Amino acid sequence: MSAALAKKHLDPEVNPMPPTENNDLAIQVAELRSDVRHVQSDITDIKGRFEEVNKRFDTIDKRFDAVDKRFERVDQKIDDLKDSLAATRMEIKESIASTKMWALGLYIALAGTLLYVIAHSAKWI
């Protein structure tokens, strides 16, 4: 009964080869080796190309770093210009405020002078 329940392995290496396949193992191993060598040479070529691409990316990265430094300098110059423009704006505001006070004083003096002339012409003084 236990022999009837025993499972058979379906492993393809355990089963015999069909009669149409070549049983010469040495030839198959040689073919596999040549295929592996071919794949290894292709991988070596790919690695070399990746190294070239990495070098190109490194040079591009260095160029971008140089551009970033230039932009930082331009940003610094713009910030300096903003600060100087803000200072100039404050000076202009102070100058305009001072000019307004002078103008108000001159208007009062003009009005006083005009009233004096009118009073003198009307012989009030």
C-alpha cells in the first residue's frame, strides 16, 4: 500500500533525454561556455559605456556647479542693489518730507507777506 502512495518526482533532470536530442554533453558545455564568454564581453562593453556616460555626467555636473556659483554671485549683487535702492528710497522720502516742510513754511511766509501788502495798501498799518 505504501508503494502505491509514493510520489514520483517530475524533475526534468531525472527523466531520460528524448532520443532526438544530442547526448554529447561536452559539446553542449563548450557551446554554453562560448555563449557565456560572449555575454561577458557584452557586459564588459556595457560597463565601459556606462563609465563614459558617468564621466560625461560628472563634467555636466561640474558645469552646473559653475553656473550655480555664477547665479549665487548674481543673486548677491541683486541683494546688494536692493539694499542700496532701499537706502536711496529712504533718503528720497526724507528729502521729500523736508521739502514739504520748507514749502509749507514758504506758503505761510507768502500768505503773511500778501496780507501785509494788502493791509499796507488799505492803510490799515
